[in-house]
Amino acid sequence: QVQLVESGGGLVQPGGSLRLSCAASRNIGSFNAMDWHRQAPGKERELVASITAGSITRYADSVKGRFTISRDNAKNTVNLQMNSLKSEDTAVYYCNARDWSGPLYNVYWGQGTQVTVSS
């Protein structure tokens, strides 16, 4: 059973920064891709950023230029650096890991960490 544990959430003022980390119980290099998603109250969960095993990244339009996803192989974590935070970034942020081989496709989720952007 794969476990993902998010950390780094909290309360920050608009314009501030936070760094989220996702620690995995399995070598992150064994996943085909890892993502950060978020879910705001009353809204559907949405993909924020994704990074593949080959370190190819992609971002939601709403966070491009402000958020950066990265892999730290030494610490076995995937991180999300969030700068210039806005009130609309307030949400629970979830780490996600995916692996696939032929017809098999596995998705793993963390429990989430709350990010609140407010003055």
C-alpha cells in the first residue's frame, strides 16, 4: 500500500509564499507521474501541476508563472513552491501519484493539506 503524506500548508497573506511537500512511502522514481491537485469549498477537485518521471512539467493556466513543481530524489518528495498567492488559491491541496503498465493503472492519493490565503 502506497502512502503519500502532504505537509507545508497553512495560513498566508495574499502575495505570500508557501512550499508544499509530498513524502511517499515508495521510491518516487517508480511512479510514472506525480501531481498536485486542489479542491476549494463547493468546487470540484482540479489539477494544479504535474511532473513525470522524466521531469516534464505542466501547470493549470491559473497558476502558471506562480507555482513550481519539482522532485527531490534525495528526500523522496515532490514539492510545490507557491508564490504570489491569491485568495482564490485557498483550497485543500492533495498529492497524487500514478503508475501504469499495460492495462494496469494505479492512482494513489494523500490526505491533503489546507492552504488558506487571507489577510
